[in-house]
Amino acid sequence: MKVLAEVMMGNYAIARGLVEAGIQVAAAYPGTPSSEILPGIIEFKRREKCAIHTEWSVNERCAMEVAYGAAIAGKKAACMMKQVGLNVAFPALLRGMHKTIKGALVVVSCDDPGPQSSQTEQDTRLLATLFYIPVFDPASPEEAADIAYCALKYSFEHKTPVILRSTHRVSHARQAVPLYPPGTRKVTLHEGINHQSPLANRQSRIMALGIVASGMTYSIAMDVLQDIGISDIVPIYKVVQFSPITGHQSPVTLRGSSTPGLQAFLDSVDNVLVLEETDAVIEALIDRGKKALGRRNGYVPKEGELTYDVVKGVIERAMEKAGIEKKSFVPDSRIEEAMKTVAVKPRPPKLCAGCSHRSSFYAMRYAFPDAIFPGDIGCYTLGTLQGAVDTCIDMGSGVTLASGFYNTFHQDGKVPPILASVGDSTFFHACLPPLYDAVTTNKKFILVIMDNGTTAMTGMQPTPQTGITADGTHTRSITIENVLKGFGIGFVKVIDPYDIPLMIQTIKEAYDYLTTHQSPVTSHRSPITNHHSPAVIIARRECLLNARGRVKKMVEDLPIERDCIGCKGCIKFFGCPAITFDEERRKVVVDDGICVMCGMCLIVCNMMRQKKGSSKF
């Protein structure tokens, strides 16, 4: 049978493996680095004409329980999320692992060493091993496809949930992945000693140094060993699967198939370097004391991604410890030298030019520069650059922290303005319970819901308000304002954040409502008087990335360069990436290549002139 291959990213490879293994139900909540798996499943189900239910769930717990329910009923199911999303789904996972399932359940949790786009770099393998859950750890996109296939088969055969743990370097790398008709993939997981290692032929000799590695770190370590010329004297053992052992002292075993087992490998080396991301999971499981060189004794950094340069330095240090002579290594620096001749302006993370979130943050700080600004997770976390986001913990914390701040200052007898911000996807994901609590306990804060009609940060996935399913089917839409009114919130305003003066005026109206207005709210049981709920402003404008081709210019002329007086107010407090400052001319410069002619900078410029160089505005 002729096997075709297709270059694809690791997340699509995971999707391919699951589809080939016969997945029937797939649920996910988007979060980098896992977001592309569900779209991949949708793509391959169309190609193969498979009957697979796919959905973007409102949060990770919903995704987990949808998949778990299907697995209990006998279907082959999977749910996908990032590592911090697994925290949201954790109660269902812990309870579900003790239940026998009729079908199969694969939990795909993509870790984020670094972290690149997360609050933490937690290690899913650690959670899995602590709670006796089988976990697979691929080292490449091609292997991720094989492991996804094996994981679903393993879960179905053993009637137990399993975890496939990827990392962002596996999820977002690209590789040629063989394509098989569903149900025909032949997989052999390559665990144990690499065939190129000096111990591959089971030679009975003790080596000075050996390496145990898993995931992408294994692939990087292999490159380093070859580049510095020691692949023939330093053996490396690859860990792929962590499986529970009933009645064993260790919660898991690190399996090897046709190669010598891990314990024999450890006995065959004087020193063992453990390379893994990001926690000391394997290191703790092998428990070889001073013989093990890893995170616990400082040979491997305790945090951060293990990049090529980091791994190379770690291996060279371990070589010195083991008494192995360092071979000469001349890196190819041609790319680095060429880059030195290219003038690249630094580009720190910023909201897109024309992003409506920027105007919301500007208005919030302009209205109340001394306010407390509880923030949240998403594109709008970048409000920190405008001084309008003070906190960022997890999804929904913009509301809960605002409640906590109100309680604290209310007890002290003086409550400053509290302006919280969340996104539309986050609102449905995690804000409904805390907002209900805030309403019933009369918290006085302003909540700005930045509604751009999509889950923008993770790839433009639909939200419950969008009314579109994961596969593009149009369905029922749930509007934010109807939910708010159902909670009994008295102040709900929907405005276009491009209208900055109206946004400022509305924020001040919301504050006046909280501090002076008494609005009786009546339920079907009993009237509640003297009720002060949070005031909510929905700043609604479609995300520019989602509206490509339909964006209309708000202004025809942009005289901001001509009229600039060099105060830098627009740079400091608005921060549009289309505007830079020319130090020689002492004027702003507009980058026509990214400017969308929204005209917000003109409004800001006039307002900054009125403030006359205020240190706050």
C-alpha cells in the first residue's frame, strides 16, 4: 500500500492520529498551544467523510465532561485544552479516572514551557503521575500522530482515560506525516535506547554518562549529541509512555519495548543526565540520588524552556562532571552574522493597530486615572501597557478580584473607582458565577466587557454569542446583554468603543450610578430594595482580524503628523503600533502599512492637548 505524507503542524498530526483511530466525539476550548487540534479534526473528518461530533465548549470542564459522557456511553472521545485549561477540567478528570468507561477517552493537554503564552509552565505529566493516569509524551509531529492513534486504542482496550501531553514546540513544529486510511496505521513507539547509542547492542560495559530524555527535549538532545560529536560515547534513553503499576512503590513505570529497560540502562552508567520539560518528573521517578544530574541539583535550570543552547550547555557541564573530554565544536554562525546587518526595530507585544480594546483602556484610564483595574486573560491583558490592567491571574479573575477589592475598601470606609475588564469569550467561560455573586452581594464596581465577537487571542474561534459551531454551522446565539439583564443588573450599556468621548462619558455615568443611584429590583419571591449591583459596559466592535476586507476607513485624512507638537502623549498613553516618534523631527510618524485609518489617534491627540501634559494623562 502506497502511503502518502503531508507536511503539517504537530496539532494537526494529533488530529490526524485521532481521526485514523476512529474518534467519534471531540470537544475543546481554545488555548495556545492546543487551539489547532479541533480544527484539524474537522478538516480530516471532512476529507475522510467520518461521522464525528465536534464542538467548541464554553470552557475546559464542559469539554472534558462532554467527552467523558460520550466515553461512558461507549464512544471513542477526546477533549483538547492547554495545560492551565486542565486546571479547569481537573475535578472531572480526577473523578472520571476511577470510573470504568465503555468507550475511550483521550485528554490532550498541551504544555507551554517558557511559558510562551500562559500564566504558568506547569507540567501535565506531573499531575498524571501523581494520580496514576497513563500519559504519552511525543517528541515530534510525526510521533504525535502515532501516539494519538495509540492513545485512543490504549484507552479503548484498557477502558481507562489517558492523557496525551504535547508541548508548544511539538504542537507548532511542522513535519511530513504519513497519512493512512482510518484504522490502518501501523505504529511502533520508539522507546528505550536509541539505536545509534553505544549501548544499543547491549554491550556489557559501564559508561561515564548517560542521558534520559522525553518529548521535544529528546529531539533537541539528539541534535546536540551529534553536533558536538559525542553520540558514539554518550547513550540516550527515550521515555514516551508513563503507565501506572498496581502495587508498585512508584506510581508509574517508564516503559521500554524491544530495548533494554530503564533500570538496566541506569545501572549501566556512572552519571545520568535527565532532560525533560518542565518539572522533575522522570528525575523523581528514577530516584538515583547524586547519580542523577537534573533540576533538583542545579544541573538543569529549574524553570524555562530547554532550547538548543540551554541543552548544549547542560550536556557540556555534565560531560565535565563525568570526566568526558569536550570535543571542539564550531557552530555555523552565518545566519547570526547575516542578521546583524539587518536593522530590525524591536516590536514588543501590542494590541493591533485599530484594535477597539485600546480605545476602551484609554477611556477607562482617562475617566479615572487613580482607579483600580482588575484585568483578565486574553488580548486585553495588554491593557497593562496603557496602565489600565493592574492584575492578571486566570480567566474570570477580573470579576472576582474586583469583588475582593470592593470588600476590602468598603470595610475601610473609602472605595476608589474599580474598573474591571474581561473579554466576551472569557465572560461566558468563567465570569457568570462570580458576576452572579457580585450582584447578590451588592458589589460596586464597573465591569467593561470587551466584545469583539470572537476568541481573538487563540485563533478567532467562535463564542456562544457568535452563534456558529466549530464546523461552521449556524446555530442559536446567546447575547451578553440578555444574560446581564437576567441577572438583574440595572446598569447595562452597549457602546462602540471607537467613540472615545462617549465611552468616557458612559464610564462616568456608571460610576455615578454605583455611588448615587438606588434601583429597586423585584424578584418573583420578594422585593429587594436599595440594591446596588455592578455596572456593566459592553464595548462592542468586531475584531479587525475577523473583519478583513470589510473594514471601512473612519477618516479620509490623518493630520496627526502635521499637527504634532511633540508631547508624546499618544505614544505614552495610547500606544498604537502604527504611530512612532521621530526624535530628530520631534514629531510622530504614521506607518501607512499598518494604519487602518480608524481616526482614534486624532481624538486622543485633541484630548491630550486639553490635559496639557498631565503626568497621568
